[in-house]
Amino acid sequence: MKVTDHVHAIKIPFAVPTRFVYLYFIYGKKICLVDSGIASAKEKIFGYLRETGRDPQEIQLLVQTHSHADHIGLSAEIKKISGCKVAAHVAEKNWIEDIEEQYRERPTPTFRSYVQDSTKIDLVVKDGDVLDLGGGENLKVIHTPGHSTGSISFVYPTDGALFSGDAIPLAGGLPIYADVFVTIQSLKKLKAVKGWKALFSSWHDPIQGEKVYQTMDEALAYMQKVHGVVRQENAGAPSLDAQALTIRVLKVLGIPENLASPIVVTTIEAHRQAGQHPDIL
Ligand SMILES: [Zn+2]
């Protein structure tokens, strides 16, 4: 789906109903790809390029918002076909270059079906870096940690677009971040930038206009809500282990308890550890 003058969005559904990930193409003289989706999306991605008159070999740059399986699933294949350069933050490099290491350290149930191979990173990028897209266009890097240590967002000034990966939690959705304060700081950092015209997040449908800032406000409010629920449930039963606390919290939030995977338990435990810290209340 074409969203702005140059940005095209591809929605990739997961096997779990209602869950999905987005990846984005920036169509210029060459093509830049933001994240690569999951392995099963191959035909959808390449098919979209051909339907819109482009070719996978035109992909010049693949930028990774972070290393999680649903963002790197096809990276190795795309690099092989197109010869593109792949960019990521140094803190995500190992988990992209060695998927076995990622699986050992973050064994998500769907990992094996989402990602097929490791991918060598060509460009290690950091906050403030500018990547040349050719034709006088560029992509700027903003470090937005919290969901993961090396999560980065990308700014495409030509269309006033922000690509945020998983840095902005989905209000009402499954909370997944490694660090509560740092996620909030990253959200505030993105919100402080004026002039966003479009937000391309991996777990929101594309957002345009004033809804961009509204979405960031909703994410902050949701994190505060989750924090309040964690504190309330923990106060009622402080001896609960992290798994049991997570199930209680998800129930209050109206989220099915079978979604209490280890990464969600980690998030809820991070809220419990954050306690009454003034920065979050
Ligand atoms: Zn992620």
C-alpha cells in the first residue's frame, strides 16, 4: 500500500490472529527497506515490488530497527538477492549476525518459523548518523532504546516520516519492552520533535497528521496504566512470582492470559522492579 509520496507499507500477518508486523519500502531512485518481516512473507514482499514496477535487485539499503525475529526474518535472503547493504545499531549486531545466539538468549516460540538465517551487518549506525539514499535524499538515525537496547528509529525528511520499529508501544496491546524508564524516555524524545507528518511503526497501521502525536500520547498513557495495574496487583499479593503476576495483570488489561510469554513476563517484572519511581508516575 502506498502511503506517502515515497513510502509503501506491507502488513505481514502472524499465525496468531490479530497480530502482525509492518515493513516499509522507501521508493526513490533506488529502494530502501525498513526491516524485512518474517520468512513466510517472501512472496508478498517480492510480489509487491513487481506489481508496483520495481525489482528486488533495486534494494540498495536494508535498515534494521532492531534484531527481533519478526524484523530480520528475510534479511539474509534479501541481501543475497539484491546485494544490498544492511544497517543496524551495534547493540543489535550480534543477534542479527548469529541467530543461534539470539535464540539461546531470547527463545521465542515462533523464532524458528520467522527467521531463517543470520545476516552480516555492513553498516553499524548510531544516534545522529545520516544514511545517503542517493538522489539528494537521506535517512537519519535516532537511538530509541527501551524495547531493546539497540532499537533505533529512522527519519525520512523528504516525506516528514518517522519509522519507529517497536519503540512505541501499542496502546491496549501486549506490553513488550526490556526497560520501562528508557522506553518512556525514547517516547518523549520522539514526541519532542516537531513536524512529523507520518508515523510508520511496526505494530500500528500507518498513521498520518496530528494522530502521530496522539499515538505517542496514547502509548505513554498506556504504559502508565500498565504500571498502575502492576503496582495494584503486586500490592495485593506481593509474593506472586513473575509469571503469576503477569497473568493477573493481563487479565485486568483484558488480554488473553495464554499470551503471557517469557518476553511479556520480563516486561511486567520490569514494571514491578520500577516500583514507585517518580519518572513513571
Ligand atoms: Zn521487537
